[in-house]
Amino acid sequence: MTDVPVVRCTAHVTALPVVHRQLLARCQVLDGAGVIPAQRKARREYENRVNTLMVDAER
């Protein structure tokens, strides 16, 4: 049996901050016990970016 490379995809979304907040809310539901730590970290980093985006948008 040969090793098959795993392909990971990243979505880049250009949208209003409120849309990013909605996407983040949907991602948090998927952040359960069966999630790979790297996925959890990616969601946290996205959350940090969204929070920064929201603060900048309020200025």
C-alpha cells in the first residue's frame, strides 16, 4: 500500500466583517473532540484575524 498525500484546501473569502463572523460561528460547531489540533489552531488564528478585522471596522 502506498502513501497517498493529503491535500488541504484553504478558502480565501473577501467579504464584510459580519460574514466572516458568521463563517467563524459555523466553524466553532466543528471544533469538537474529533478535530485534529492543527485544525483547531487554524480556527483560532482565523478567529484572531476576524476579531482584529471587527475592531478595525468599528474605527
